Amino acid sequence: MRGRNWRKWLAIGAGVGIEIRSRQLRVVVVRVRPSGVRVLGATVIEGFGERPAAEWGAEYAAFLKKLGLSHLAAAVLLPRPEAIVRQLPLPAVTDNDLEAAVGYQLESLHPYPENEAAAAWKRIGRGASVLVAIARRAVIERYTGLFTEAGIKIASFTVSAAALYSAVRLLSAPPAGFVAYGRSEEGLEVYGESASHPLFSALFDLPPERALPLAASELRLDPAQEPLPLEQLLPAPRAVPRDFDFPPATLAYATALAGACPRLALAANLLPAEMRQTSSRAIYAPTLALAFLLAVVTGALGLIGALENRRYMERLEAETARFEPQAKRLARMDTEIAAARARTQLMADFRKRTRDDLDALNELTRLLPPPAWLNSLEVTRGGVTLSGETEQAAGLLKTLDASPLFRDSEFTMGISRVGAAEVFRVRSQREGPGR
């Protein structure tokens, strides 16, 4: 809770969010303060693909000038069909090794030819999952050239998953688990979070009554939990222009919130670093002033107890020196005992591996009776990956997780139908003695 309060007090800034649609640009401008959000203006630039860039660029410039915010650089939301969003579980990778770990797996995350993909990634919160955004370099270059020709300053090219993740927690903590939806040109935009999935983002070409249960199943949420409209998750603006239409502007609004406070946002910026432009540094003056006051108060509190802390440390060091020889002997014995236990356990685990693998295979045979069948099965120490066909694939995750041998099951590809059967591919973590 304390960390969330600090995050709220650092939420100070102004931002422009631009959502690229097939024939229009939807623009939203916001001002963020710890007390709330104000929508300063919103506009729609029609036919940007057919009109001269200088023409609609002048329209955009006049709009910002009217608001007195010509200095702002915009955060641009790429169209969903032109960007790929993936999540990588990297539990044992430190931040220093993150770039190498993601780069090692990057080619397997997209269908583009080598050297034709642009990628950006960021760890999701403090967890083990990493959000990876991918787009064709040609797409990034085309939009970069278009906005440059129009004279529009761009700070980032981002994706809806990163914008929504940043916006929903900008001023307050999001719900513990939820699934939300909103309509877009391409279909049904679904976003959710849960204890098992820190971030879920998908575009469905299905009606809500079919898409939302699939999303809830992937998130392992209670099927009875009511889905939320996307706009209800975002910070409710304290003031909006009269012509502001919230549901159609939801994604542009979320992008503007993330762009207003980039230091608090989940950065998935596909724009090359040398092309990024920043807003005037004057907007950070309140933040710097608050940081200075915080440093002064912290320093004053530290000086009050300096003398008492010094005396206490001297007594503590004397006691530590007196007991240090005994502590070293105990630590050496603990190390030797731990090494012996590790060797014993290694031998026992090695003997049990074959039996555990057979148990996993028998359990899968029991859980997937005919007419379900598999065309591939991969068993590793940590989990299993299986693909095949069955009459109803949506319930497989719950069936597998109900077994004492498996947990955290997830679809690694969308369910598709072939004839009377549904084709699936599922990855599940192993539990029990095999782990």
C-alpha cells in the first residue's frame, strides 16, 4: 500500500495519445495529477491515409496549439493487426540478463523473416513474466515517415496491452482478478489480469458471450464473475470536453495516460531510440520539487537519530566479534550437511525420474479418454506440452489442473475447429514427486 501511495504522488504530467485506425486518427490529450485526471481535449482526424500529411499535420498542430500544449510529444497506439504481443515466463532471469534471454527466443515469437522484425520488451511489474511487443520494421518506418512528414512529434509506438496495463494502475490498484472488454474496428478487444496471468490481451472475432468465457478460462477466473467494460477500469476523468465520447476513445485515453507519466508506465516502445522525441522538461518541475522536499525531510529524520544509531552499532559490533568464531564453525557444519543432503537427494531423484514420467503418461491417458486423441506429446522435467483434437477443448485446462500431477495449464495457441472436433495445444507444469 505504501508503494502504491508513492506511485500516485508521482503521477504528474500531461500526455497526448494517438490511436491509429484504418481511416482516422483518434487523439486524446490529458493532464494527470495525484488528485485525478482531466481530459483537456479530443479530436478525430479523418482520412489521414488519403490526405496530404502536411494538411492533417496542420490540423493536429492547430488542435494542440489551441490547448497550449504544442510542446508535447505523442504516444502512438499501433493498430492491433500490425503488432504482435507475446508473454515470456523467465523466472530465473535477472534484469541484467533479460535482453540476452529475450533475444535468444525472439525468432520463435513471430512469423517475420530474419532482420525484418522490430521488438521491445519489459518485465511485467516485479514478476517473472516479460511482455514482448513485435512489429515489422517496414510498418514502423512507414508510420515514422508519415508522422515526420506531418510534423508531429512522437515519443513512442506502443501496443494496447502495455497502454492498458499502465493506465489501470496509474492512480490506484486494479482489481485482484478481472476480465474487461471493448469494441474496436478489428473485433472484440479483451484485457484481463489474474494471479496466474499478470497480463492477458487478445482480439476476438467472436461475440462477447463466446469470447469472454474463453478469456476467463485462460485467466482461471470464476466463470460467474461479471466482465467489465474497459472504460470502467481506467481512472475516471474529473472533467471532459462536451464532445468527448468515452467508449470509442478508450484506447486513445489509455495511451494518453501512459504517455503522460512514462516513468510509471510499462514501456513497450517500438520506436527506435534515435527517433524518440520528448516533451518539454518543464512538466517535470512539480515532480522534481516534490522529490527535493522528500530528500530534505528524509535527511532531517536521519540526522535526528544519528548519534543513537552510532552508539548502538558500536555495541552490536562488539557482540558480533565475540560470537563470530562460534558462528563460523556452525556455518561450516551447515554447509557440509547441506552438501551431503544434496548428494543423497540427487541420487534418489535420479532413480524416480522414469517412474514419474510413466505416472504422468498414465495420468494423461486417464484424463483424455476417447474420442480425444493426441498427435504430439512432449514430457520434460518441468512440464508437458500436448496437442491433438477433442470434442470440447475449452474445459481441458480445468481438467488438467484438477489432477495432482499438473498445474498452471494454458493454451499456447487459439482453439480451432476441424470438422466435429476442436484442435488444441496445451502447456502444463508438472507437480508431485516428479518436480
